[in-house]
Amino acid sequence: MMGEKMLHNQITAQIIAIGDELLIGQTINTNAAWLGEQLNAIGIKVHRSLVISDNRDEIIKALNEASAQSHIIIMTGGLGPTKDDITKHTLCSYFNSELVINEDVLARITEFFERRGLPMLEVNRLQATVPKDCTVIHNFRGTASGMWFERGDRVFISMPGVPYEMKGMMEDEVFGKLAAFYKRPVIRHRTILTTGVGESFLANQLSDWEKMLEERSIALAYLPSPGMVKLRMSSYNEAGRDVEADFNACETELHRLVGEHVYGYDKDTLQEIIGSLLKQQSATLSLAESCTGGTLSRLITSVPGSSEYYLGGTVTYANEMKVRFLGVPRTLIETHGAVSSEVALAMAEGARAHFGSDWAISTTGIAGPGGGTDTKPVGLIYVAVAGPGGSLCIELRLGKRRDNNMDMAAFAGLNLLRKEILKQKAEF
Amino acid sequence: MMGEKMLHNQITAQIIAIGDELLIGQTINTNAAWLGEQLNAIGIKVHRSLVISDNRDEIIKALNEASAQSHIIIMTGGLGPTKDDITKHTLCSYFNSELVINEDVLARITEFFERRGLPMLEVNRLQATVPKDCTVIHNFRGTASGMWFERGDRVFISMPGVPYEMKGMMEDEVFGKLAAFYKRPVIRHRTILTTGVGESFLANQLSDWEKMLEERSIALAYLPSPGMVKLRMSSYNEAGRDVEADFNACETELHRLVGEHVYGYDKDTLQEIIGSLLKQQSATLSLAESCTGGTLSRLITSVPGSSEYYLGGTVTYANEMKVRFLGVPRTLIETHGAVSSEVALAMAEGARAHFGSDWAISTTGIAGPGGGTDTKPVGLIYVAVAGPGGSLCIELRLGKRRDNNMDMAAFAGLNLLRKEILKQKAEF
């Protein structure tokens, strides 16, 4: 009965992350983002996410608030073996329960330590205790078990804060249990990724287009991040409407308006798009990095299977290494300086020749915060691409933040390569 | 008067991040971690951090709750020029205020667009409106102004969600204004960084040591993250106690107990520690990466001034490139396979010779998720260091997650280099 009633309402979830380390900023709460994304995909809307300290009163207050607001309350953290971890005891008292040894869990923990040849300590044995009236959520990646409590149409879930363990438990058990417990409306998203223009410019170009979305009950969000703006369309439509057809119609119109700035969809990354393009062409890539210091290479190799098209790269930080590994003429560096379009082009062409790849990207610049001059300020970066049809270089004038400059230059390099591959495809 | 009363109480802050993109997980709330850390450093304790959607009712409910719980309420997000950004209008109604054009802000926005040669749109002009009775927090990095409201001993602050803009506004104005508004007790932290042992092992070794901390009113937290456990000591002591002396005594005892596993303090990173050690020795470093794919190089170059000691590196993904760029004998790869201690050692020694550096780190392994065999499974990684006194290699057997394997192997490489440099120092 409950399931049927629920069908017509949005199922809401609230995340409560417990841990002083999150509040004082020593750990970033990546769990909340992951949970939000995964729950959303199965039609459960996270409407609130909270971080509180390892403190009994705070936990109980948060549980009281949350149970009045949300169907599903997901807690992460505070289940470790050490004294500052008090979530389990607090849940036990919140649900008027008592801790008992769970033999399954004890056997698993014992085996966990035996397999690793580690001694099992009393604190680990105590991890096998759980509140009597919860359902244990098994943790096959660590020693802290999760807990599932039901109270009417509310579900309370507690899991460890270690992302790898929590994600494993959600995937092994929790998503399935939630899907069985609640019937859910359909939520769909489509995100279009743009680069090269700002949020205000897009909003201005797209004001009529936004009306088109409204007519179709599609919500729109602009999500700017360094170097890009994501446009996310969301439809919470439950009834018979063909959401995909609506998305397609809106997307076609968007392409007409600002298509030159669109580079991908949803979770596409430039490195994955480039990987697909290179695989289609059976083409190979090499890298010649200076100021990006390995950033481009890490991005390219983060894609599983990148060894199919990525031959390798150099990080030539010292000028001499640009000469030795890439064959950049020493006179070119002396005449124009290492930070110049001439050297960027020679690096990309040198990488292409030395690695024997079809394509190459190079970067050279002043990442900062020090090292700038009047004529070559911090943030001046040259990015070049060499390919079968020749090479070209762009100049970036970025800010003073080292990490940001490295990331933005790497992003620009990937996008330049993407455009050059597409241009070449169009020509042949 | 309020200031004096406050002196004896903890000043508490609450962070309210506003934005659907945070709840559905498209953006990770790094702002909360940064704010927590910075506020903590000036003696303000963040006791709660909340994320809610761009929804008027949710914002007002959160403000009502927060103002009953916390002295300082810091809001981030929802101030952009687009329709989904409603924070400013909601604050205006919450404080019974009205929006008026602020001429200073208008002038700054106009100048912002003129300087960049961009057209100024009506939506940007509207960004110059602020609630009549707030103090404007100027934003010198973007077009959305911040707002500061006072209600008795409560302060409400609203800033844009773009991290770079928010951080700039905090540093330019807000920290100073908060320090002037509230007197604060002293909170100090010292964090000791360990690697090579787990949380349970440490907790067991340190149970007596924890009593020593308790006697000195020092709170302890274990903060595990991949490859390391941080031990954070916190003292909220207001009175005359010499907190630094207490920290020093506890640290000495900790070194006696588990000193071999300690690699640094507070915000030290292995790449910074290595940078300092290399600079002390006037020594240089090169890298020969395979399975870490540029991760080590990015870490090393993320340290400003790393060009003093880092000559460069290669990412030799294809076997042929290990031969060509590092002089690894082809027969060695054929006999032992590219993933072997022999090849790892030859890569490190080859990098040292080809770059002419004092030290070199190499990595070769199967990062996954594919590519494993029975004898060489996914997660098998060799990490080698070559230096003035010879070279050595360690074998890692990690999991199946590509990004994690790349990060853990890079961490292991940095730690191996650190230990080898220290060993060499001790010998001479």
C-alpha cells in the first residue's frame, strides 16, 4: 500500500555526513556528491545534505530533523574502530536498541584479518557488534558494517565514511533494497557541455530557448566551472510524456543557437572524446608538456584503454631537455625564449617526430606564482597541436594561480586537439 | 559588551551552500571544506554545514534553523545572473528589505566588462542591485556582489559559489570583519602524518598515548585516507596553558612509539617534503612513469619553484618508448615483461642517466581495470628509485580501481624517494 501511495510523490533523501574532519576541512565530502548523483539516477531526489560533528547530541538532533523532512536518511562516517567514532552507539540509543555480536560479521572480520595475515585486535572484534533490530549491510571491503533501520515509511541507513567502502555497500546492497522499498517517479537529465563562452553570454543567447524548455516542463541549470559551462536539462515528468523526444527537440534548437561551443554531453570528458576520435581514426598521440607538468598526460591516461592510442609523453621542465628529448633547436629557445609560440610549435612537432605519433600536443608557459616578467607575465601560456595536416598554436593569458593555470592550459590543449581532429575529418 | 560575553563562549558558524548542482552531485562542495579550515584557524568553529536546493522555502527554513543554532551563517551560491539563482531575492524578503541599485557595484561591473571588451547585458546590470540594508561585500573577481547582514549577535553572509571569487572575498574583507565583530578563544591543531600502517594498528599502539593527550585536554582524531592516516591533535584551551609545549611533549612520545611511520606534519605533502630535501642537497630529480601516466610529474610540478630541482620526466606508455627514451634493453622487456622489477629498475636508472639527474623514480604496472593476467594481475605495480648510492624497487599489490592505483603508486614512489634521500643523508 505504501508503495502505491508513494508512486505519486517524490521520494526524498537526506544525507548526514558525520565527522569533525569534514567540518574543519581536512577531508572534502565527496561522498555526498556521489550519493546525490547515484540516487538521482534511480529517481530519488536528495533535497538536503548535512555535515555534523562526531557528537551525540548533534547526531540525535539531525536525525530528529531529518526524519520529519525526508523519506530516506543516509548517514556516512563515524563507524571506525577508534574512540572518536560514536555513530553506532548513538544510533543504538536513538532506536532504543542494544548492541549484540553479529556472528556473520564476526566471521567476516576474522577472515578479513586472517587473509591479510594481520593480528585481530579487541577493537576489531567490537566492530562485529550491531544494534539488535537493524538489518546489517555487509561491508566486503573493510571491517565496519553498515546498518539499515525502518520506521514506517522512513529508512535510516548508516555506512562508513571511507568512499570506497561506502560506494561498494551502496552498489552491492543498498540501491537494490531502496528500489524494492519505494516506487519512484522518473527523473531524467541531459547535460550539454560548452566551452569558450561565459554563463551570461549563454543566458542571453538562450532566453527564447529557455521558454521552449518551460513549455515542455524541463528545468534548466547553468553550471559553470573553470573553462566550461554545463547546461543541465531536468525533467521530473511522471506521466506518459516522451522525455527523450523533448530533450532531442531542445538539443537540436540549442545546436542551432550556440552549436560551435558545444563539445560534449553528460559525463563526457574531453579526454574520453579525444580517445574515441583517435580510436575511430586508428591514430596515435604523444605529448610534450612543460608548464602543465604532467597534467595532460594524467588526463589522457585516466581513460581505461588509453594505451591503444597514447604512445607517451615528455615533461621537459629544463630547457636542455626540450633540446635533448624533443629536438627543439637551441637557437630557437635563445632567440624567442622557452615561452613562445615558436618553441611550443617546435615541441609539438618534435614530439610527433620522436614518438612517431599522428598527433601531438605541447604546452609551454609561466604557471606562476613566480617567474613572470613584464613581457612574459605569469599566466602567459602557449599551447600547440601538431598533426597530419600541419601544426598551430594558441596563446592563453590566464591568472596567477598555478594549479588553475595548469588545469586550464591542459583543458585548452585537449579542446584544440579535438577541434583539429574534427577539422581534419571534415576535410577528408 | 557582547564581545566580552562572547570571549567565554565558542563562536560557532554554519555553512549553507545553495545549489541543485551540489545536491545532484555535478559539483563537489569544496567551498565548505575551505571555509571550515580557514574559520577554524581564526578560532571560529564550524559545527554544521548544510547543502540545500535553489528553492525559496528551503532557503528560508534553513535560515530560521541556522539563526537559532549558530552565531555566523555563511551562505554560498545562487547569486549568478541566471534565472535559477534566487538567493538574493530570498534574502531580501527574509530581511524585509528591498533591492536597490548600488552605484559602486554598478561602476565596478561596468568597468569589469569594459576592461574585457565584452558587452554588458541587462542581466549584468541587475547584478548591481542589493538589499537596501545589507553591507556590500565587494567582489573584485566577478560580477556577483556579496552581502553582510547583522541581527543582534548574529551575522549572515552571502557570497557567490565560484570558489575563486568566494575565497577572494573572504580574504579581502570577511575574515577581517568577523575578527572585529567577535572575540574568539584560541583553537590550535597539530596534525601528524603517518604512512604504511592502518588505523586500527595505530589506535592499538597508541592507547596509552591517548591518555596522555586526555590529561592535557587535547582531543585526538584519526583521519585515514588512501595510503596514509593523519593524527590530528586539537586543543580548545582558552586559559594560560602552553598548548605548543603540550603538543611538543605528545609528539615526542608519539615518535618514540611509531616514529618510523611518521612522514610529515599538518599540511605537508610528500612532494613538498621531497622538494625541500632536494633543495637542501642541491640535487635534481627526473621521472620515468609508465602506469602512473603523469601523476607523479603533476604532483612534483604542483609545488611552486619545482623547476629548481625537477629536470623533467617521460611517460613511456608504449614499450618501444621505454627503449627509445630511457635506454631500457629490449631483451629485458622480452625476458621479464614490461611489468617487472627488472624493467622498473632499468627505467629509473635510464631516466637518471638520460636526464643527468641525481635521483629518479620509475613506475610500471597494470593500473586496470583491464589488462591483467594470472601471473600479472591488475594492481601489480613496481616502483623503483635510483640515486647516487644505487637503486631499489618495491612491489605493490593494489586493487582494481585505475585512478586509485595510479594515485597509490605515485604516493608510494614519493615515499620511497623520501626514505632513500634520508637514508643517504644519514650515511654521509
